[in-house]
Amino acid sequence: MNLNQTITNRAYTQTKEAIIDLKNSEMNFGQRLDIKRLSTYFNISQTPIREALNLLIKDGLVVYKARKGYYVLDLSYRDMEEIYELRTIIECSALRMGIEKGSIDKTFFRQLLETIKKTQKKANNESLDWLSINKDLHLNIVKYSSNNKLYNVYLSIYPFVNISRQLDPMRKRLLEEHVQIIQLLLEDNLKAVEVLSNHLNNGKKSGLVAFRQIYEKGS
């Protein structure tokens, strides 16, 4: 990898993370991206910034408007609904496959279960562990389906999955449901698929309420 590629990749990764991080106030949905400002921020030339933004267009996180410039995607309420719906289709199918194939790494999920129980005992788990746990559970449910094409499809939409999973404010409920899912999958019990579906639906309901309150414009 040459130096220009390395610089472009750094700009791409950092800009992508800033867009996905809903706590970041610098890159809100629909916001115009100033190449000169980004160039100053990253302390690099404008060429790798443009290259990074063009890569983010392919990810669906940035759009280019002729004679106007680059903009962060402007997610709508319906977009978020569709993301949650797609998550349910992929994750529930993956979990069923993993249980039926016997391809789930139970050692990994036993360790994750212990991490969750430790987190539940902490007085303040608002930001400490829950996002990492959330990522580990859902990403690895799809990974251990042993269906590489399904996993690759999931990875292709993962920036949007990452956005959706930050919206659910019900931390206590979320962790309790994670425990139920893991306990069932460790028993090879297909009821885990139903519990996962309900879990994602609960996340969808509370997440969409949060999205409408904080991010949706003009409603």
C-alpha cells in the first residue's frame, strides 16, 4: 500500500466513524461536507479527502449533488424502518441456520454471557459496555451462520446497522433480552429465533421513537 492510499484510508475510516457516531455533532444527517475544512482537520491535501468521500458514496453514507458538493446521507424515518426490517430478516435467518447447522461457537457466547452479567451488576453501564456487547452479539450471530454470502451482505449494510443499534435507549431491557437469546442458543433451542425477533422489534419501536424525536426534520 502506497502513502496516498494510506492517507486516503485514514480519512475514509475517520470520516465514516464520525458519520456513524450519532453523538458526533460535526457530521449530522444531510449536512454538507466542506472539503477544505476536512482537509484542515485531517491535516492532509484535498485530493485524498475527495477520494475518501467517493469511497463513502459507495457505502451509501455520502451523496454527491452536482454543483453543490458532498453531503452526509439524509436518513428518513422510513429508511430507519427498512434498516430494522432488514436486520430482522438477516439476523433471524442467520441464527436459525447457526442452530440447525451446529456452527455456533458456544465458547464465545458463554464468555459473552458472563460479560453481560458482569455489566448488569454495574451501577452505571450507560456507555461502558453495552454498545460493545450489542455489536458482539448481533455481528457474531450472523457470522456463525456459516453462510459467507449472508455475512457479507450483513457487513455491506453494517454502517446502517451501527446507526440503528445506537438509537435504542432501553439499556436494561436490551441486556436482559441478550441474556435470554444467548441462553437459548446455547441449548440449541430454536425459540432463540423468536426471542431475537421480538428483541429486534422492541429495539425498532424504541429506536424509531428516538429517531423521530432527535433526528427527523419537518415532522
